[in-house]
Amino acid sequence: MSDFKQWKEKPHAKDWLIFPENIGANLSIDEVALSKGELYTIVTNKKAKGKAGSIVAIIAGTKAEQVIDKLFKISSSKRNKVKEITLDMANAMKLIAKKCFPKATQVTDRFHVQKLALNALQDIRIKHRWEAIDQENNAIKEAKSNNKSYFPETFSNGDTLKQLLARARYLLYKAKGDWVEKQQRRAEILFENYPDIKKAYGICQKLRNIFNNKEISKEIAYTKLAHWFKDVEDSGFKAFNIVANSISLNYQSILNYFDNRSTNASAESFNAKIKAFRSQFRGVRNIEFFLFRLTQIFA
């Protein structure tokens, strides 16, 4: 009924699918797991906005060489029409973009950059949480050895130290203006007891504000990022130094964001659609048939 058995792409669908007619001036490239951790590289056209005509290519694996080989099936004249391509900081994706779309400007997704900084902040919080758990366990053991009951100290909002560090996870992802009243109170207590978390949160927010400012030019952004690097160096946080090094290696493509404010959100949104499609059919039993249905809708 679906014409799947007569599908001309079926013999190679599991390895690659190419739709040259869907190529456009602005593309996104990302990886997604279809089933059981099997990764596919997907190239999408931003202009289609996640609807019909979105898929340019679906290629098995993320190795640059094999993806490049399959994308070369698209004529160079069409590939040279691509003006901009958004991607993450993976070296493989950068190489694919460079080889296959040589005339396109590479733009590193700002949200991947911010995620790195937020992960460094969460690492500091998690380290303190493990210390708090260890401290509480030792206090319980000591109380038991003295035949006493242990009652942990609580802060004014009712949180124990361990609970404070666990429940602070989500508020650290948000800007101060987005906190509800309980989160504001929790943040005050957290920052009072852990000045390093407060300092790290400030570094993350400064980076967020650079990207959120729609009025700054590429040149001003360059200066502001340089000042941010200085703050990271002065902070002494090892995790943030790793983040700073990662950003410095992708400095030019990160700055390219400020030309058109392009992100890889369309690719992430398309990946979410694939996952929703997968869950709707309770997983992927037949990869070829799954790809057939996917391409009938989005290619």
C-alpha cells in the first residue's frame, strides 16, 4: 500500500539518502541516533522550516570521509550555492562542511557554546553536592556510634545542604529574571554558602548576555569575548579554562554568528521530530521502512 517495496532508494537507504533538489543557501548539519545508538549525519535546508523539502541528506555514521564521499554525489554547482551552514563544534562536522560546501560560511551554534559553559558550572555544583553527601554520611555514622539520632541542619527555606545543592540544578540554567520567588530565595542561600558557584554563574550569564545582545556587531562581540576570556583566566576554574580553550579553537565560526544571528536550532528541532516520530511507532524495527516514511514526509 505504501509502495515501499518499489522504492528505488531501498537498496542503499540504510547507508545513504540524497535529495539534491532540496539544497538551499542556508543549511544545517547535525547527528542523530535513529535506533539502538546508530548515528546518522543529517543535512537539512533551513528554508523548509522542518516541513516537506527539509532533508538534503541522511548518511549512516559520522565519519567525515564516508559522509563527504556520499555528499559528493550532489553536483559541485549545487553545493557551491550554499552560502551558510550551521553546525556544532565537532571536528568531523567542520571538515564535512569545508570539503562539501567550500563557499559556505561556517557558523558554530551559540547554544552549543553556552551549553559547554553551563556544564562547567554544573560540574562545580555537583562537586559540592558529593562533598555534602559525604559530610552527611559521616555525621550519620558518628551519631549512630554514639547512639544518637541525626537531624541535618536546614536553611530558612527548609532545604538541607544536600537538598539545596540538588534543587539548585535548574535555577542555574536560567537567567535571574526568569527565577520564581522560591528559586530566588534558594539562589540567595546557595550563593551565600558557595561564592564560587555565584562567580561561575556570573561567568555563564556574561557569555549568555553577549549572544543575547542583538545590537552588538561582530567587532564588538570580538572585544566582549576577549574580556570574557580574561574573566575566565582570573576565576581560576579549571573547567572553565577547558571551555575557553574549546571556544578559542572555534573562535572565527563562533563570531560568524553575529553576521546573521544564525543557530543550529532548526537541526535540533528536526532531530526532535525524528525522535517523536520514532516514539510514536514504538521504536525502529526496520530502518529502511522508517527512513522511507521519514523521507516521504520531510524530503
